[in-house]
Amino acid sequence: MNYFKEMFELDNYNLNEIHRNIDLIYPEIFNASKNIHANIQLFTREIDTLISYYSEKRDFSDEFKYLLINDLKFLKTNWVNYSASSENKSLTSFINDMHLGKTQKTDLSGISLLTVHKSKGLEFDTTFVLGLNEGTLPDYRATEDTMAEEDNNAYVALSRAKRRCYISALKFKMMPWGSREPQEISRYIERIEDVFN
């Protein structure tokens, strides 16, 4: 069943049944969470116990059971991903990582939209550096004291490509107050041109 279709079908779902079911599932979830807080290593086992328990419970409609079990499986999958990549496991850290999307596996084929800071240490066959203008890189707030950091950011941005790096710069920028302002190309583009000319 399509997940989005399920979400829209929930609009028609009987709210009284949801409230009744919450009262039925709460004691089991509460007991599992107490066990997990006592020993974080029990997380997967407790989730498996809940899945098994709710699979056999007859008090729920098939729709509600399906949603509940899928949510528990989703939680378990995220826990497995989290625990494989984290040394200091805690429920708080797991929940924070889940909210930030860090517990989900990503498909390595595709496009990654990253800030310069997020791209540090990574390499890609092809990169696109967008908007390389004065005021953006280097940042308009940069001082003489922080220019070394701006140089480092430019180096990071321009050195992530293994094969090709495409660079763009704006000729004009629409300002928040509605005027169209000419933009100056970043000094880093001029430095690159000096190297290759």
C-alpha cells in the first residue's frame, strides 16, 4: 500500500478508535520504554516484543495494526542504523539523530545538496559551486582576521570534485527591497583563472 495514500485515508479514520487504541497500546509501550531506559541494549528486543505482541492482538482493526507495526519496524530500522554508527548510545541522542534524519540510510547514487561546511572531507565525481560572488564567498561580514577562514572555505568548496567542478556566479541579484543589484565575481574565480591561464 502506498504510504501517501495511507496518510490521506487516515483523514477518514475513526478518531474514537484511535483514542481507544492509544489507551490499549500505552501500557505496553510504557513498559518497553522503562526496560530500554534501564538497559539501552534491550532496544531491538523490546521493539521485536512489541511487534509480536501487537501482531497477535485482536483489539485493533487491520488498518491500525498495519500502521502501528510499520511504525515500530521503522523505529527498529532507524535504531539499527543509529547503533551501527554511534559509539555512545542513548535514547536522547537517538531521538535527536532521528529528527535530524541521520539514522536513515541514503542511496549513494543521486544528488547531494550540501553547504561548504557539510562537504568537508567528502569527494564527488562532479560538483557545482553556485553563486561564487563577492559577499557570498568571501562572506560580506568577513574581516581581515577571518579571511584565512574564508580562503579555507573556498578551498573546500572548490576541491571536492574528483573530475569536474562547475562554478557559477551571478551578474545581478534581486534584493529583498525589489531592486536589481549588479554582483561582483568572487576573487576566488580570478585566482583560479590566474592558475589556468
